[in-house]
Amino acid sequence: MHASRLLSQTNLPTHTWSQLWRTPRARLAIAFCIVSILIIVFYLPSFYGEVIQPKKGIYLNDVVLNAFTPYNWSVLIFTLIYVSVIQTIFSVARNPGLILLGLTTYFMVSLIRMVTMYLYTLEPPLDMIFLVDPLSTKFYPSGTFAKDMFFSGHISTMMVLVLIEKKKWARTVKIGFTLAISVMLAWQHVHYTIDLLVAPIVTYIIFYLLKKYFDPSLTL
């Protein structure tokens, strides 16, 4: 299915949470989200600090990054992300089915990132400027963990927000934000180019598969 067609079909039937709960697939998705939250809260810090941090990674000679002198874009990056998150909350607040689809996609991508980080561990660029987020740094050892490279969680998050957005103008703005954030992440040498390219692809595939999984149970 073409990307634009999939985006146009994210306007799932509106259901209440109680209606969703009566569908087995939705209950399974809710359980998955709860378990994922527990994993992220209680295991992710030790996964970063005790598994990934001491694991030897590889450095990449990235010609795109080499074209940029690192510059700190942290404030603008997180401003765009948080504006997008807040707008999305208001946009999908009355559509529990879409909320559940977005959360399930986000958490599944997050768990997949843990696997890919372990299997394809990358060392951050030597001249990287740390990306400082006042919210998520609590999950990083000493607040300076930088080896969550492959693939970009920030771009994956933005991609989820794009995919569940129903309003065409807001979707267009978020796509623009996603592209701008990708450039700034590369400019700040926070991620290699491959991290930024793979993130939206993986997120789109997971979203597409989950949407096909959800549709039968959401059609009441």
C-alpha cells in the first residue's frame, strides 16, 4: 500500500475505551503497552548502563556528518518534538482506537530498538554534542548516555505522530518537522545517517502491520 494511501486511512472508527476493551485484540494490545512501560521504566536504565555501555561498538565514517561542523540544536529539536506531541494529544484525544494504535506502534518500535542497539552497536561520533532532553535523561546513566544509536528514537517518535495524524495540514507540518529534526540531529552529530534513514522505515512497517492487525477488532 502506498504511503499516502495508508496515511489517509488512519481515521479509524471512533470507539470508547470500554468498547475497545471488549475486543480481544485491543485487550492484547493494552496488555502489551503495559508490559512495555514496565520494561522501559524498570529495565531500560540497566540495559543502557550494564549491557550497551560496556559493549564495544563500531565507528562509522559518515560522509554526511563530515560535511557539518557540529552545532548544538537541542533546544530547537525538543521544541519541535514536544509541540508535535502536544498537538497530537489534542488531535487524537477522542479516538481511543487511534491512540492505542499509536501507543502500540511506539512501544513495539522501542523494543525493536533495544534489539537493534544490541545486535548493531555503534559508538557515537567522536565530535558528537550531547543531546540534552530534560525528560528522557532520567533513563540514561549519568544523563550522558549516547550509544542508543541504531536507530533514531526521536525520528521514530516523530514518524508515529505523523502516521496517526488525521488532519492533512498538521501531518504536513509534522513531516516538515521530522525532516528538520533529522537534519539537526545529523548536524549535531547525534546520529549517523543510517540511524536517521532506518528509523522511519521500521516505524512505517510496524505501523502498517499493526493497523492490519487492529482493523478487524476495531470494526464494531
